[in-house]
Amino acid sequence: MKERRTPPPLKTRMRIRLQPLSALDVLTEEEVEVGNCSDRIYISAHYFTQWLDNKAVALLLSNAVDQEVAGTMFHAHTKEQDVAYVPDWMLQSLEYDHERCNMEPMEPSSCTGITLQPHNEEDVEEMELLQMALERYSVVSEGQELTLWHPYGYPFSVRVLSATPAHPWVSIAQADIPLTMVPPLVITAAVVPSTVTTLSAASFAATATAAATAAATEPGTLRQLCYEAAMRRMEAKEKPE
């Protein structure tokens, strides 16, 4: 009787070289641009299959000087097992050493509440657009600067001021997470796409402050806030001029 071979143990930590998404031939220029506003980590089919079979979805990248980033595992359609393709912001976060990083699967805690601060007022005037942009991220950390892709076709930034529970990385993949928005860092009267309803700096600051105060005691969820913003926009369009 032929002896049954034991399968090799799952490799849960490995050395990896990081490359920008632009070096991945299967992605178009547009996909690279949008991918740079996400936390997607593209890895070889070999490790993707192994880790997916073991219910791993999130990955942690770290280097020798204790810099680390986390993201979502994606299939790179490449046979290079020692290479991972990542967004530009990950390369910048691991600036001291991204040629010899460690990569391992992780299980982040589920987020139970998050507070965000946009850089500019015009980027988040429509809350449902913020939700769409956040869908490209699955794992975040308190203090992290998120580069998001606006549905109107440009990148913008928000900062994660706080996230609960107080763990290094939390998952925001679930739909209904209590969200608190605080006033933006920069309030200007900048020109924005005509399809966006603009607010004056004064009214936005007052609205944002009131919303942040209310959310601190009774925060809404991403889904609820997006629905309310959409309804307000529809009502404004229906009003006679």
C-alpha cells in the first residue's frame, strides 16, 4: 500500500519584496490609479490559494524597523512568489525598507466605531460618496491617513482620528459601523465639480460641528448617514427655483 504523504505545513510568515501596482502588467493605468487609493495587496496565486483556503483575507506587512501596514489580499495572476504589488502609500509607509519585508495573514478585530476628519470640505459634502470610497479599504488603524478615490475621478484624503476597539488594526468590512465626522482641516470656497452641491465655509463648519456633536452622543451608521444625505439632495432638486 502506497504511503500517504502529509501535505506541507501552511507558511504563515514569509519574506517578500514589494513593488508598486504600476509594475503589475495585468492592471490598466486607470486600475492602478484607483488601486493606489485602496489597501489591496496583490500576491502570487500560490500564497493566495493557500491563505484563502485557511480563511485568511487581511495581510500584515512589516519591516526591520517596525514599520507596518495592513491590507486586503488580492490575486496577482503572477508566479513570482516572493513579490507583492502594493499601493504607493504602502511603499511610502515602509520607506526605510520595502525590499525585505515580512508578510503574514492576520485577523483584525471588527470595528465598532470610527471617527474621520477630511482634509477639505468639498470632498465629503455627499456622505454616500464617502461610503463608496471607503469600500476599497477593509483594514484601518487609528491615526492612519487614508487616500480615497472620489467617484468623480480624483483622489482625496481623510484621517482616522479614532477607531474602536483600541487595537492596532480593525476591520471596516462590515456594512453598519457607527461613524463620527469632525470638521475638515481646510474649509475653503474652492471650485468643485458642478454636480456636487457646494456649501459655504461658514455653513459647512456649523453643520459639521453640529453633526459631530450629535454623533458623539448618538452616532449614525454609514448607511443611515448616506441615505439621509441622498434624501436631502433629492428634496433640494425638487424645490422650485
